[in-house]
Amino acid sequence: MFKSHYQGGIYVEIFSAQGKAPAAKWAQSGKVQRIFDKQVKSYVYNLEGGPTTKMQIPRDEKLGLSLIQQFVVLQLAVPLGVGFNVQILATDTLNSKRRIFLSSAHRDISHTPLHTRLPLGTFPTL
């Protein structure tokens, strides 16, 4: 998906709520709304509902993003007491898949060669 994009800079933005149709390349299910947040002074995506509410890029699961950046940065606002999960699937040059699960349901960090589970409670809140 981003194979033909310039990735030589310090970052590549793959998602923003700005613009005319910013989530056109994303698959969405459940109640996903683009709203203006006065605190942030910008548009944000509000996902409400159960575990079936999600946003996924690329739209087709068989395609890859083809990103070569060293870091992934996520900026999320999750209300206290609300269950939340993020799953990141990374594929290396040998086509080995590895998953990173960030979840409010996990209590301990666990790691195997194929996946890592990180509890969201270990991250500081602002």
C-alpha cells in the first residue's frame, strides 16, 4: 500500500482524521464516527460499541502496508474503565509474521517468538 511512497523521512503518516475522506482506505465495522473534539481542536475518530467495532488498514487483509519505519507511534485517548484492544501485525523481510497485542484485559507482559502481549495499564496517562 505504501510501497511506492517516499519513506526516507523521519515519519510516514498513515492515518489522520483531517481532510475530505481520510478513512477511505480503512475497513470500518461497528459504530465509527468522525467528530470534532473541542479539547483537541481537531477532528478525531470515535469508536463506540463492543469488540466488533474496529478500523483496519489496509482494507484487504491480504495486502500489506509495506512500511519500513523503525517506530510505530499511536496517539489514543481511551476513557477510564473502558475495555480497549489494539493489534499490530508486523511482517519481516522473510515473511515471518509477529503480533503485538495492546489490551486493557491483559495483566502481565507475555512474550513468545510469534507474539507479545502488553497490558495498557503499564503505560502512563496524561
